[in-house]
Amino acid sequence: MLIVSGSNSQNLAHKVSKLTNSKLIRTEFKKFPDGELYVKINGSVEGEDVFLINTQNNQNESIIETILLCDALNDEGARSINLVIPYMAYARQDKKFKDGESISIRALAKVYSTICDSIFIINPHEKDICSFFDVPLVYGDAVPEIAKYIANKYDGSNFVVLSPDKGAIRMAKVASNILNCPYDYLEKTRISPTEISIAPKNLDVKDKDVLIIDDIISTGGTVATTIKMLKEQGAKTVIASCIHPVLIGDALNKLFDGGADEVIGTDAYLSEVSIISVDNIVADLINKHINNI
């Protein structure tokens, strides 16, 4: 078994190679003046089960790089090519909302299904995307790692875990089980055409430490408003957490301006708040896969 890194996951690939006691194959990456990409595998992969780790936080370039790396691995005789894509770009559009739209993940699933043997991802926004793939698609869950971070840093007994909506309440439940605290989801109530209220459905946050947990934080606007309202409702501390801290533009500033005491994410999507690693999750997924071959 060999580990190959894409350009976005070099540190993660190194850590996973140590955890799985696997050789890490060096790869080269270049960009030509016209923007085209160049990749090169520096090592023998012939007859080996290869795990290519490459998160897609720069979306389009990462996708092309992944395709080129898979082509090189296939040409060099890898026995199997297994993609580890902690953050899979274009996975949020899994249905058509308007006539004429492309179902982006379906289009990419067709490509991935022809260039690899299996795929591993971390907390996709929509789990039913597996139906678009013709190869096994395996999910890893980073919520426990976030909960463990909180448990090690804070007194978990005073916490309340909140999901941003009812659809994401599973994440809040998983985290609350580790922290041994209550959980709830946030409910929006329209007060007027221009004013809404955001509050936990069933729990009171007064004098509580609050952990908001979601899969993705992008622009940060809704979460920032939520934090502000929770503080107004008497929350002592509010920590915003997510698996994939996309944090577009000034999103992080919005969150802190809204009153966040801490913003944390994982290295499934690389950002300045990616302080929790998914290395153990990825290593476990790989080990389980190898044991089942």
C-alpha cells in the first residue's frame, strides 16, 4: 500500500502515511504560464494499492490535478487507485433546482467512476450523492474529533450543542454524546417581513457555553447573526465549528464581529482555523478498506 499526495494535502498525506505505516510517494506539481497543470509521480507504484489524498479547496484546479494524477498512476501500473477527497468540490448540487442546470456532482461522479476504484470523503453536505457513483463511496465523520477538542479544552458540563437547522441535528447529537451535554437545533422565526429571530427550538442558552456545529461555513453571515442572537439570549461563550471552513472573503471577521469566542475547523478543508486534523479518520478508513480487500 502506498500514499500519494495531491498539492493541497501534503501534510495530511504525510501524517496518514505514518499512521498507516505506508510509504509516501513524492509527487511534483507545476503550473505552466497559460495556467495548465503538470504532475509527475516520483516513485514506483506498479502492482500497489495506491491511496491518493487530495482535498479540493481550490475546486477546479484540484479536480484537474486529481484526474491527471489518476491517469499517471494508472499508466504506471497501480493495482488499485483509491481517492481520498476530504472536501469534495461541487458536491452540494445533487439535484436540479431550475431547468437547464447541471447536476454538478453527477457530472463529476461519472468522471471519478472511470478513473478510480473507490472514493473516501469526509462529511459531505448531501449523503445521497453516493447514488451517482459507480464505485464505492465511503464517508468519514469528523464530528467526534471536534467534540474531543472541545472536551479537552473546556468544561463540557456547561455546554449546549446546536446544529444550524433540524436537518443537521445528527451532528449535534454525536457531539453531545461525547460532551455528555444537551443538544438542540436552531429555529428561525419570522417576526416581520424584514426581521427574523433565531433561537434553539427547545433549550435555554442563558449562562451556557454553546457549540454550534455544521458541515460547512461559507460566507458566515447566517452563523454570525446566530451568534449575536445567542449572546443576546444570555449565552456565556459561543464557539462556531465546522468540518469544512470555506470562509469566503471576510467570513471569519463576520463571525468574530458577531461575538464568536472561537472559530474552529478541520484540515479536510485548509484554512487558518483548520486546527483539528482528520488524519486518524482517514487512516482508519484506509486500514478498514485494506483489511476488506
